[in-house]
Amino acid sequence: MSAGDWRRRARRAVRAVARRARALPEPGPRVLRAVFDTLPQDSDAVRRIRSMAAPPRRRGTPPPRSAAPARDTTPGYRGYLHLADVGDTYTSQEAATLLQLENAVLKRRLFAEPAPPLTPTGHEEEDLAAAPRRVADHFARADAAAQLGDDAPRHLVVVGVYPTLENSYGNGFVHRRVKYFQAAGVRVDVAVIDRSAEPRSYEYDGVHVLVGRGAEAAELLRTRHYESVAAHFLVRSLWEPIQDALAGHRFFAFMHGFESRRWIRTMRNHRTQGQVDDAIGDTLERQRFWREVLDHPHGPERFVFVSRWWRRAAQEDMELVFPAQRTAIVHNVIDTDLFCFVPKDPEQRFRVLWVRSAANLNYGADLAVRALERLRDTPLWDRMQVTVIGDGKHFGLFEEAFADDANVTVERRFAVQEEIAALHREHGVFLVPTRLDSQGVSRDEAMASGLVPVTNDAGAVREFVDKDCAMIADAEDVAGLADGLRRLMEDPDLFLRMSRAAAARVRAQTSPEHTVDQEMALMGLAAGPGGRGEENA
């Protein structure tokens, strides 16, 4: 190959990469531009790359003036690998290998340093002195209201937030577990560790909850023996106050996603370089944290993952191995009594429901809006009735897009479980696009009610649905979502068949007998097949 041929191929390759980069969703292009701008702009290599990567000018547009290169006078190395200076002396494989191995060395050095202590609350001495009294008062109220005898097995739940009368959404799925445990004859205490909260005790739906900054939870563990202790969303602020008090207790860590997730899985939610930097820092802290927990003598007996996919993904994200003999798979429970199957009317295939948080783009609010907009210009639109209920940072996308559509009802609010079940009975299709799900509880609840989900192939979705019970578009595939809606509306027999299959799938996989019963057996709270759950599936 001649030098001229090589240069032409290089130019085409650079332009192709630049086109793909510009097509990425934000903040991808912005982050890439920020990284590129840190390169030495007076370098010949950078000037050539910038010239080749520039978007083509329209005919008749004058060429842009060349700006004087900005010079950074900040002394010292600023933390970026100057890839332009590397040139083509490394192959792609060599570059990837050097980044991976050098990163591993830096992490080993970082993790060898002791973790910085939690910021003091300023109440440590007060809490230590008052914890025995607070716990005694809590037990007095709980024991007075107890409907189970002293011989009933005891279980402690440790969380960072729990539902209250004022806010019924905080870890509601944990509360559903607790109610099932109580119905099975287990005495359950709930300890909330919130370093910014004022210690108190309250009752919610028959569950006694003790809130404190950590000393109270540790006192609970030292005062009473529990058959098992479960922590949901275990983070350092929950772990450090109780780690020494866990001696003699069987401890289980339930892994839902947030506590063991790498920053790249939520890349779309980071809008600035500073947010990306903070997210990477959070990931490094999590990676260090889980190594400490794994090595601790009072660490979890089992790490309980909500899906097989998340067990694999969490290990990749945290760059460690959770030993197989210390893991189990137990899906989040779906209340199939509340979300009961009522056979659908064929006309309900035109009634589409979205009821979900729009707090971040992983929930796919933008995908849902674009999928519905594709149907607006079709004959099906006039027959459709769409209900959208939720809240969050991106909920305004629905309000803006459908303000003038009489057949789309958009309500910015949250709905309680009983109302959601009633909405399920009125609708036939559940629009639930996603970019990341470790399970997908809202989708499974809708399926239990007989709604056909229209979703994306992302995360653990394929572990809970298939083509017989759901319309599954590829990742980011808006056209596929719209096509799934269209197919259901054009074929009433297909809709009814998939509705029945969706309800049956949930009852065979995530109903209480397949989840809570297994969970109690795993923790020694009920008789089961060896009390071991689904370990190494």
C-alpha cells in the first residue's frame, strides 16, 4: 500500500469515528470533546485529527478561521493520557492492555490505603449513651403490640430508608417482604440507619421501625439474638456502625443494583465532566468497600442477588468475585394477590399505561415519548388511550410532547400500590422501555395483572420475559417499541394470548412461593430444601 493510499484510509477511518461520536447521546460527545480539548492543541497530530474529524461544510460556506491555539499554563501533569502523542506506536490491543494493567496497579495502591472515616455526625457520644434507652423503649412498644409469642423466630432488617405515613415510597418492596415474613410467623424488627436523621421509633402498617444514626442498630444486635439479619442496599454508612455487633448473627446482604454498580451503567445521567469525575470516584469507593466486606470476619454469609444477570454484572462492575458458595439468587417478590390476573377485553389493547419514575434516563422516559410520537401519525392513534403517571427529572418530556393530545392523560404524581393495581385492571399494555434493569418490579407487577409489556432488551430483562409474553425491542430501539405497540393493537388474538402468558410467567417465577418462601428458607426462618435457596444457578 502506498503512503497516499494509507493516508486516504486513515482519513476515512477518522471521519467514520467522528461521525459515530457525534451521533452518541449526550453527554457522550461533550465528554469526548472535553477530553480532546485537553490534548496539546499545537501538536501537528492533533491539528491533523481535528481537520479530518470536522463535519463537512455545506457548499458555499466559507471555511472557518483558524483560532489561535489555547495554551494551558497550569503547571504539572493534569491527569490525562495524551493519546495524540502516542500516535500509532501502540496497537489497539496494546493500548487496551496498558490502560487496564496500569489502572489495576493504581487501584491496588489506592485500596491499600485505609478508607477515609465517615464524616462525624457530632452526636456520637450522645447516641452511644442514649442507645440502650432508645432500644429498650422500642422493644417495650413492639412487645406490647406483638401478636406472636416469644418463641417465634426473630429477623432484623437494616436499611437506609423505610416507608412512613408521610412517604410510602421509600423501599416499599422491602416492606412487602416484611409483611410476608410477619404473615409466616416471623417477628421482624426494622432498623433505619440515617446519619442525618433524628433518632425516633414509629409504627408503619404493623411494622415497628427504629430510626437512628447507627448506635441504635448496633444496640439491637447486642441486645437480642436474631435468627437472621438482612441488609438491603448495603453501603459504608450502614456497614460501619454494625460490623462489630454482627458477631454471632447470620448476616445476609441483598444486592439490588445501586450498591454495587459501576458509573458507566448510568453514563447518560451525568451531564458534566464534574459529574463524571464524581461518579468514577463513587465507583472506586464501592470497589474498595466490597473488598473490605468480603474479607471481614462478620461479613455476609450470603450475598443475595435479584437476578443471575446482576450477579455477573456486579462482579464485573466491582472487579471482584463473590464466591459461589456465598451467593444466592432470589428475585424480588410480586404480590400476586394484589396484582391479580383479570382476563382482558380485546379492546384494552388500545389502552396503554406508563406508571413509573422518570428520575433518570435509565427508566427510558425519552424512549417512551419517541415511541408514542411515532404512532401519532398512524390510523391507530385515534383509537389509543394513553395514561402516564409518575414524576422525576425527565417527566416533563411527557408533559411537553403530549400537552395537546386529548387521548393522552399525563399526571405528575406517584401512585400507591392499590391504585396501580386498579390502573392495571383498566389497561391492557404496559409501556416500560429501559436501559438498565436488574429485574424490573413494576413490569412484573403489570404482567401479573395481565398487561403485555413493551420493553427493551437491556440488563436482566430477558431473564424475566420472552417473546411469548412481551414485546421486546433491541436496546435503544424506538422503532422496535413502536412496532411492538402496533402489533398488539393490530392483532387482538395475539394480545389476549400474550396477556395470559404474561400473568402465568410471573406466577411461575416471582410469586411469593418462588421468592419470599425461598428467602425465608435461605435465612433459616422457615423449613425449606436445605435452607439454601437457589445458590449456583
